[in-house]
Amino acid sequence: MRSRPYLDERGMLLDFTTRRALDWHIAKAMRQAEEQAGKYFGGDFSPDPIAERFPPIEEVKPAIAIVSLSIVGSFDTYAGKSKLAPSTRKRWHPVFSHLVAFVGHDDVHLLTRQSLTDWRDDLAKTRSGVTVKDVYLASLKAVLNWLVEEGKLSATRRSA
């Protein structure tokens, strides 16, 4: 028998005996899954008796509650810290008010890619493409990028 540790493809360091036991349990679970799938294909939809060995799935609550982050308030804070010119503030403030009215909430964390796409498409119906790009989208991008830089918003967040 080998006594040296075994490093598998996932980077788990296992001794030979443990790896052998793990392989046996994986093979057993796969066989049980095949048997249950065969029952389903045969029309037997009774509950899997082996599944009872697993504990019930409990809802996992996030460890940290996400605090609401105002869209308009974020713009106001950004404008103050970035020392935006009064004319730029005057031009950009309605952008954020319009966004809040369109999406129906004032929380940056609830914005989704789809809601922003819908907002952009709605803007394009009544405004020129240049205005949508250079005013509406540019101002939103500036504030969202600033929130990421400040650590108040995650850059990797993806929403449907």
C-alpha cells in the first residue's frame, strides 16, 4: 500500500486509504442515483428512500444585511465630493430623479442590468442617442464607478 499523500485534481491532499474510501462512496452515490433515475424513467415517482439520510435544506440568510443605498443620495454625495460644476449638477440631477421614477425605487442595490436596459431603451424613444449616451448613461456610469471605488458597491455584481 502507498503511504505517500495523493494530490487530486482539485488540490485536495489525501492519503491512499482516504482516497480509496472517497472513491467508493462516490461510486455508491452514483449507482444509487442511476437506480432512482431508472425508477423515474419507468414511471415510479415515489420518493427516494435513500434521500431521507440527508438533512432538510434550510434557507441560508446572508451574514451581512445589505443597507439601502439611495440612487439620488449617491449622486448628491458624488457631486459634492467630486466638486462638480453647478451647471453639471443641474444637468445631471434630473437624470437620477428620472431613473428612480422609471425603476420605481431609490436603491442602487436593486438596480438590475435589465432595468437599466429598459430605462435606456425608454429614453431613446424621446431623446437623441447622443443625449442618452453623453448625459444619462455617462452620469450614471460616473456615479456607479465612484461607488465601486469607494467600496460601497461591488464591481462584480451581476443581475438578471
